[in-house]
Amino acid sequence: MAIRPLTPRRSLRACSFVASLSACGSLGCNTFAADTTSAMRFTDVTGSSGIQATMTSGSLPSTQILEVKGGGLALIDFDGDGDLDLFLPNGATLADPERGPGAKLFRNDSKPDALTFVDVTAASGIDHHRWSFGVTVGDIDADGHLDIFIACYGPDVLLRNKGDGTFEDITTKAGVAGSVQSSAPKLDWSTGCAFGDVDADGDLDLFVVTYLEIDPSNLPGTTLFRGLEVMSGPIGMRGQADRLFRNRGDGTFEDISEASGITKVKPSYGLGVAMLDFTGDGKTDIFVGNDSQASHFFRNVGESGSASDAPPTFVEEGVRNGLATNMEGLEQATMGIAIGDVDGNGWPDIFTTNFSSDTNTLRVNKDGKFFDERTSQYGLAAVSRPYLGWATAFADFEHDGDEDLLIVNGHVYPQATKKSFDSEYEQRTLLHERRGKRFETLSEAGNWKLEPHRDRTAVFADLDRDGDVDMVIGELNGPMRVIRNDHAKADVKDWLVVTPIDRRPKIGNRLGVGSVLTVRSKDPDGTERVQRRWLWGGGPFNSTIAPELHVGVPAGSTAVHIEFVWPDGLKVEQDGVELGQRIAIERK
């Protein structure tokens, strides 16, 4: 076991949101004052980034539910050079769901002060054109190279990394295609997906979230919503059952959906997934965010470990532990998922984004047994009502020692206006800065004005390896955008980036999915500070989180101590850690 530094390539006060109808006249009132006190500074560097791609999903204006979800993104070090490359699975159109413009792979060639990518799709051998939604990354055959799973409308796809910069399609051999019937209404529509080790045997199992049945050759008509004619769905359409695949340890999978108990719940409109030990018993649980229905929480109650041949078993406890609905008992249209320790009690909390005229939802994990909704308490409820939220993430963007919150937004109905729906079709990004016990909403962040878009997904990581968190945002039928964080300065040491790597033979979970990092420090004024980050399976929306743990620590802090706990409980600790460095925690 080793902890070693990685040599880096280079060393608006928010105005309160007015929520009352008497003051605004509608839920569409959402004015933010400029904030000159925030340390957040971002710049849109798309033009010079080399990432020139449009996230296709149907056409504009959207007329069917199959077109409005958009797709995901994945950050993957496919070439093993230590930085994170970008994969876009991409979608297709109703005219030809099997032949879209195709997936894209961008190699990260960033250098100091230059966030730069190169399109290497042709050289990679990836020739994927199916209508795609979710994507996740992991070493499924324990060969030391990261593979890609793509959730699709129709058979899903697994691309094996051959280790020479190219990929091969091993879907059929691996047994993870899903439904392959020729009858279109019976095709799976897979959305979210995630790798995680549900049986604690060291390899990566696969959970696939599915949505509903729809036949592009026999599309449903319109319906009425608030008196306007809009596309149909999901209500009134047939949901589909999620799937769980157990890794046999040789790169092939066994479908244990039924044996594990996952299919005992009513098939629902699933969109997102988070795989993590939420209960503190050392077993990987599964949270599924459903659209317009109660969300699911599958608690892992089965035997685990490499010596166990029995499939892991799960019990659905969403109602019991407070995750099924909001605090009023209302089912929500859940899209994005973020995990963080908002209340600082050491348990992973769950934040979800939802439909407009509803609120986003923050549920704090009290003790591993019950989640308590605290959306309003933290200032995240009323501000979200005019927005239809998608990808979201907690991250310390300005390195003050607590995590901020970002949400990308955009409506599904092209007809949406403040007058008709209390909500615009194109919507701004919500950037919430953590200040004390609440989040405050910023109107802008440096050069980034948070302009309205039809955004759907985003991924977050230190892409240029300067110590702060950058992002790539995917817009529905719009160009991807690269947003550089301008916080980091070479002479200011106020961050850590921790990257786990398990090099043991036959261990597919080489990135430590399910791990937790705790960083303890003393602020310059002597205040004790404790921060936690989790590597969980899943991501912001149809995407996968980056395989690195970023922590901002106020400059001048002392007594920095890190504690890293692997998924099997092995703990690694180090005192006197110097800030301003990337650290690899290796297991051999």
C-alpha cells in the first residue's frame, strides 16, 4: 500500500430569491443580484478547447419523449497517461434511431493555461451510432484498462479497451445487451447506468436503469398539460424493469435482476442511479431516481465476498427511509443526483433535481437508516421552482473548505414560457455557493454569465490539472461547452486531488468505487475542519463521476490529515500532508 504525490503539470453577494406569489405574481420570478464578493471565477473556453460536437437527441423542436432526455458524458483516462479524456456516446433521431452521427472520443492534451482536447474517435475504432443515453466507465475484465458501457434505446453496448488506444465491441460475449427482441415496443430504453461492486468480490457489477416502452414507428399522440398541447409521457406509458448484472470475474456477466430482488418493485420510469454504501454496513446499496414516480432505495442485505456464490439480495426501502418521495409524500420527477456530506455528520446525503414548479430535493442522511428532507433549510427549495433540473454536482469551486452546488437546467416542452408554465424553455445554470449553513445563488461567476440553454448533462473534474474543478456541459441538440475554473493560482496551495488505484491482480474495481476520503485540517484561525468525499457509482445525469476526489482547503491551513477507506474497509492514513498536490493512493 502506498500514498504518493503525483507531480502536477503545473505546480456578487447573492440576493435572496423572492418566493412569494404576492411579491412576484408567479413562480417564474427569479431575479439574482450580481455578486462581487464571490471568489468563483469561470471562463467558457469551448472555442479553443478542441471539443467541437453537438449532443444529438432527436431534432428541434422536440415532439416525442424519446427526444427530450438527451445523453450523458464520461471522463475516462483511456490511454493511461494520467489525465481525463472525454467520451460522448451521442444519440440519434426518430427518422433512424440506429444511425445517429456517432459517438466521440476526445483525448485530453491540456497544458498549463490551455484546456485542450483532440478528437481521436477514428483512431480509437469506436463506431457507435445507436441512440444512446447513459454511460459509465470501469475495468470490467481486470486487465488494467478502462472500458465503456453505453445505455441505449435498443440493445446496450459494452466497449472493451484493448490497451493500445482502441476499443472493441464485446456486448454479446459479455452478456449485457439487455432486451434484443426485434419488436420495437419491447426494446429496452436504458437511461442511467453504473458500475459498482455489489457482492464485494473485487470486480465490477453493473446496474442499468430503464425508462419506458415506445415504438418510433407508432408514436403516441399529444396530450394536454396546463391547457396546452404537448408531447405525451411518461404518465400513461408502460415503465420498464431495471437490471442488475453480476460480474463473473472473467469479463462476462450474469443477469441477476430477478434473483437479487431488484424486479420485485413495479417497473418504473427510471433515469438515474447512485451505488454506494449508504447504510454503513459495508455493502453497496442502490438508489434509483424515477421520473414522476416514487424513487427506489435498494438496501443490500445479501452475503458478500469472493467466497460467496449466492447472488447479492436487495430489499426496497424507499418509503421506510424517506427517499421515495419528498417530505409532503409527493412523488417527484427525478433527473439528476449528487452525493455530499451537507450537514457534516459523516453520512452521504442525496440531492436530486426535479421538474419545474416543484423543488429540487436535499435529503440528509441522519444515521444510515433515515433520510430527512432539508431542502428549504439550506436555501435550495424556492429558488429551484422555475427550473427543470438535470445534471448536478457538489464541488468546492472556490476552495474555501466546503462544497458548492451546480445544476444545469432546461425544459422538455418547447412551448414553455413563464406565462404558460411559470418556466422558460431555455434556462440558466444554477450555481449555489455554500455560505455557512445555507447555499446562496450567484447571478454570474467571473466571465461566465450562466446564460440560458437546453442543458441536460455535465461532468466535473480537474481537467487541466491545475488543482480546481472544471466542467463540460452537454446541451440537448446543442454544442457541448467547456467551462474552465480560473480559481487556481500556482503560488496558492489550497487544494488536494486524491486518486485511488488498485493494482492487485484480478481486481476490476481498480478505481475504488465505493471508497470514502476524509480530510481533517485546521483553518488559519485554528478552526477544526472535516471534509468527506465519496467515489460512488453513477453520476450527475446519465453520466459518470470522475475517478478523482477533489478537496478545497483554505490557504494557510495546517495539520492536514487524510484518511482513505477502500470499499472492503481497508484504511490508509497520513499526517502532515502538504496542500497543492495530486496524491495517488495505491494498492498492490
